[in-house]
Amino acid sequence: MTPPNARLTRPQQRFKASYIEGVWEFIRENRTVSWHPAILRRRFDEYLRVLQQAETDPLAGMVPSSRFWLIGAGNRYLGDVDVRHHLNEALQRYGGHIGYKIRPSQRRKGYGKLICRLGIVEARKLGIGDILITCDDDNIASCKVIEANGGRLQDKIDNDQAVLTRRYWVLAGG
């Protein structure tokens, strides 16, 4: 399925309401969120500054990363992708260069494949050659998304989680 027009953009104030709606969807499916919607409503500008700061001055233990939002028709927030500029030991095991998510109401519409592909484009702009992308072994949708974007399974490893972690590489020039 090819998704309708959607574009990747930096997080911006004008998408605040739609982004907060998306965060509520993640909460309803019991996903952990870094900023609760009540806090986002009051301190959204601060949240945007934190995301921007992560590119050059990340928090301790983190690596520089760039956050992008996938925006669809009507300026609707559809999901986001983090592009990590390099890997630390933890990201080599779980996380990789690219992490993405699509809000629950927008899944199964082709946006996962699109956001992963656009994340790869952004990683290439940063000069990243071989790109590591990981997912849980039982996350069949993510496995398909990564494979559709050229990911080659390297291995499945135990990360002291309930399921194994699949590690895929999207190779430079291939």
C-alpha cells in the first residue's frame, strides 16, 4: 500500500495539538512516553528545545540524534523517527541508528515503510554508511518494514528482554 502524501519535517509548534493526540494514542496502548500530554500542553516550547538540543548536546549517556515527524494531510502528526548520529555500546545491541514509530490510528497504511525509508535518507545525509536498525523478534510489522527498506538480518540476540532482538543492516550502496 502506498500512503497518501506525507512529509518529514522537524518538530514544530504548529503541530502541537496533533502531536499531543498522538501521544495519547501511545499511552492508551501502554507505551512509555517521555513527556506526558499535560506537561506538553504547558511546556511544548521547552520540549521542542530539548529535541533540538539532542542534536549537538545530548543528555548524559545519549548520543546526538535528530528527530523528525511524519506529517500527513491536514498537518496531522502520523509518527516520528529518531536518527542517531553514531552508536554507543547500548545502541549497537538495541536501538541502532534509526528508531521510528507510527501512531496507532495510522498503522497499516504504509507509513511505517515510508518513515523508515525517509529516516535512512536522513542518516545518509549525516554521512552514515551502514545503518543498523533493530526490532523485537515478535514485531512482525517492523521486520517487514525494515526488510522492505533493504535491511539484511545480521542476527537475533538476547537483550535481557522478553523476546530476542533482531539486528538488521541497511548497507551503503545496496
